[in-house]
Amino acid sequence: MGDYEEVKEIKKPMRFERILQGDIPKGREGKHKGIIRQLLSDIAELPLGSALKIPLAELPDSKENIRAALSRAGRQNHLNLATSSNKDFLFVWEAPPKTSREDL
């Protein structure tokens, strides 16, 4: 059998840290988790035709960021949430399901 020369590969050092897949955090644990969880809980308790009236001064972040986080959470929970605001308050409610043109 023939002689062969073993070729050693020179590996570059990794740029990023390695982690075991089991140690990867699962799910989105954003900084708005607490307020969004509270809002979703309160929305679930609303009677039909009512909305939450949330003072902007009590929000932990801008109304735009809270709206975006609430929108993501609503989609994940299959809720059709609607929002409105003025200079002092953010209003949130569960809107009726959207209908498609095919339903008409």
C-alpha cells in the first residue's frame, strides 16, 4: 500500500463565542415583557365595546415601542388589537376579527 502524507489543516480562530444549543435562550424575553403581559391580561378582562386607557407617563418606554411590542404579542396570541392615542393616553382594545373580501 502506498505511502501517503498526512495533511494538517490550519484552522483560523473563531471570531464568535461557541455555545451549546441547549443553552440558547428560547422565546423573546424583551424589556417590555412585564407591561405587555399586564396589558394582555387587562385586555382579556375588558367587556365588549371597552378599551384600556393607559397614561403615557406610566409606560416604561415610548408609546411607539410599546405599541410595536403589543402588536407582536397580539399576533402571537391571535388577537386583533387596535390602538389609538392622544397627548396623554394610549388606548388599546380588541377589535373584531378582520373580514376578507371573500367573506362579503
